[in-house]
Amino acid sequence: MSLYEQFPVTLTNSLTKKKEQFEPVVAGHVGIYVCGPTVYSDVHLGNVRTFQSFDVIVRYFKYLGYKVRYVRNITDVGHLVGDVDDGEDKIAKRARLEALEPMEIVQKYTNGFHDVMRLFNIQPPSIEPTATGHIVEQIEFIKKIIDNGYAYEKDGSVYFDVRKYNESNNYGELSGRNVDEMLSNTRELAGQDQKEDPLDFALWKKAEGGHLMHWPSPWSEGFPGWHLECSAMSTKYLGQIFDIHGGGMDLKFPHHEAEIAQNKGCCQKGGANYWMHGNMLTVNGRKMAKSEGNGFTPEELLTGNHKLLERGYSAMTVRFFMLMSHYASTLDFSNAALQAAEKGYKRLMASFALLDKLPEAGTTTINEVRSNELKSLINDAFLNLSDDFNTAKALASLFEVGSRINTFYQDPDQLAEMDKEAWDYVMTHFKGIITEVLGLRQEAEASGSNSALEGAMSVLIELRKHAKFSKNYELSDKIRDDLKAAGIQIKDEKGGEMSYTID
């Protein structure tokens, strides 16, 4: 039996607002599309969290044995300033400000995005299509929407007809919005008098004089709307119906809502069966934003070069910190939380490093109860990951396993009583979940704590032979420091004797 059959996945579907068991379109395969960055500026931490969340989701599907096609796009045209159908393209505006060609801006910030992804050990997608590389597909998509009666051309631009679509569909089904309420809350925006209805959105925009990015089309020399690229590219690479579409919570409306409408307007099918959204970041309880003065970049977080940070934190500490909360919950940055994450990360990886230093299991009488208990902890990690990818609860199970590993290092006799098959299962998946699913890896700065732990444990192996030891047994300052770094406290007790405890 495959792992995905043993541990079936359930996930929260933003479309139905329910937690559902995952049923792939094609058995044993997963098709997933995640909205990528608009490459006109440096990647921000909200991007990092979103892409890390889906990185773990993709990694877990692969680890369970699914064959995964992961598509994550690059938006390099069509995303207008203010996310409305008027004004400058974000990339063209940055190109004008920096006196560069638009594709120089695209290349510069795409390279930067990839650098940040590598830094946080976020794996590249199976396919990374660009909007400019799929102009032909987007034009064909528009033609079909027009042919189906859900779009109209006006002065060289093409708009999606939301009212017409809503006669037979439900525009607002993803975000939970009502068309009439949206209309009553819509104000007229300058330059949008071409639209027949304020709710309509652009599929193709005629390029005005001086617009740097434009292509020929049946309607005008122009460029595609922002929402269109994801519909065209997800359909091309994953089909008219595929498994999962993901992105940040901020994309639910209008971007993802428009995608569903476009897909149904073109193909009579809504694209993904499951829609997933990651939640926002906060800092000390307040929304992270430049206007709040609390928005820091990945570089500032790593270097500590920000007024709200006491110091810098490693990329793996930050990755671990993000794993400590569910992808759909708000994540709050604070120095205390980051420092706790750093301690937890080092503690887990110290246990991980001990695995290859342990002797063989199963060399004496087997304790079946203890063997099954340890194996069940790994199964708990699987069950938690399969329950809407709950990394926080999975980590709790892994820490329990790590604690047992530390015990085995101190007392190899206990490991000798472990069933070898059960222990191999534990070792394989303890390593696999940490590195292949959670994407954690050792860092140079963590090696010091590993050495400290190993040195401390060598002392404790001697000490464990005695429940208590005489005060005449002097511990050097270095050994005490190593013990402390490893989370082991030496306590002086009454009666002139000492004992040790492990945090």
C-alpha cells in the first residue's frame, strides 16, 4: 500500500469553505498551480511565506508517492498599478523609473526572486511559465470567451461581461461576494468609461501612446489583462479541470474570482477542484505593511538591519518559524517568537545529527510496546501533515521522536531493545519528513550546537551510570557551557550533591 493510501490527505477548500478529502483528477497524480510574483520589485516576506507553504504541500504530495506537476507563473506584463484596469503596467513603470528596458527589470527581479527561493530552500516548480511567453494562448482564450458571449470589445480593449456571466453562473462564489452589493460599493474610476459595467474587468487593453509593452491582436496593439495569464497557462499545462490552485489570501478577490469566471467563460469549467489560500503576516499583532513602518525584507530579517529586529535570524530559523503555524492562520513576527523558533530548530536538528551516530537496534530482547510507541509517533506526523498540511502539529510529533533519539544516544541499551524494522521505519521517515517534506537542512551556525550536544552527551553517558554524583566530580566551564547550549541544565541540590535535567 502506498503512503498516500495509508495517509489520505484532507484539505480546506476555499471554494466550498469546507475541509474535504483530496481526490485527484487522475489517480496517483497531482496538478497544482500557484500564482507567482509580479517581477517589478524585490520579493517580500509575504511572498516567501506563500511560496514556502505551497513548497511544503508539493513536497508532501511527492513524499506520499504522488507524481506532481507544479506550475508557478512569473507575471512579467499586464499587472497594472493599483490592480485596476487603468494606469501604468507595474513593470513598465519601474523600467521608466530606472531607465531600463522592461525585460531588464523582469530579468533583474526574477533572478532576485529565485535567489531568495534558494536561500529558504524553496524548490523550483515543474514549469515556470511567463505571461509574455504565452501571449498567443491568451489571445486564443479571449476569442473563445467572446464567442461564448461573455466578453465584448470597446475601442480596441476587451472586457469580461460580469453581468452576462452571472446570469448562468455565480460571480463571487470563491470570495463570498454578491454582485449587487459589489456594484453598490463600486465607485467610478477615471479612464474606465469604456466598460459597460463597473464590475467588468479587462481581458485585453489597447496600448496608449508611450506604453512600453504591447503586442498585435485582432482588437488592437496592446497587452493582456492581469487575470488572464493564469487562466490561459493553468489550462495549457494542467487541463480544463485540475486539482489545486493556490496563492495568498489577498488574491482571492479579484484575481482568483476573475480566473474562475474566465475559465468558465472559455471552457465551461472552473479550473481547479480545490482552491487554497495562505494567510497574511503580522508584526507584533499588527498587519505587516510599509505604511506601518513594520514591513521588513528577507534581507533585513536575515541581517537584523531593521529597527524592530534585535538581531538577524538564519534562513532555516525563519523557515522553521513559518512551519510552526498553519499555512491558513495569521503568522505574527516578533523577536521572542523568532528566538523560540531558533531554539526549536537547533534542538530538532541536533537530534537529527545524532541518528548516524547511534548503534544498531534489535541486538537484544525486543520491547514491542516501546517499538510500537515510537513508530506511532512517526505515523502521528503523517496524520497531522495529511490533515490540511498541519506542520505545527507534525513538528510536535517529531520533537517527541527527537527526545527518544537523545535518550538512545545516552543509553544505547534502550535502542538495543527496539525492533529493527520499526526503528528503520522511524529513522527513514524522521529524516525524510524533516528534509524532504519540511525542507529543513543543517546550517553552519547550527554545527556548533551539534558539537556542543555531542560533547555534553559524552559526559552524560558517563554520568548516567549513577543516579546522582558527588560534588567532588567537577565539571569544567566548557562542559557546563556545552551542556547549557544543548538544553541540559546542571542543578546543585541540597546535601552537597548534583543532578542533571534535560529541557
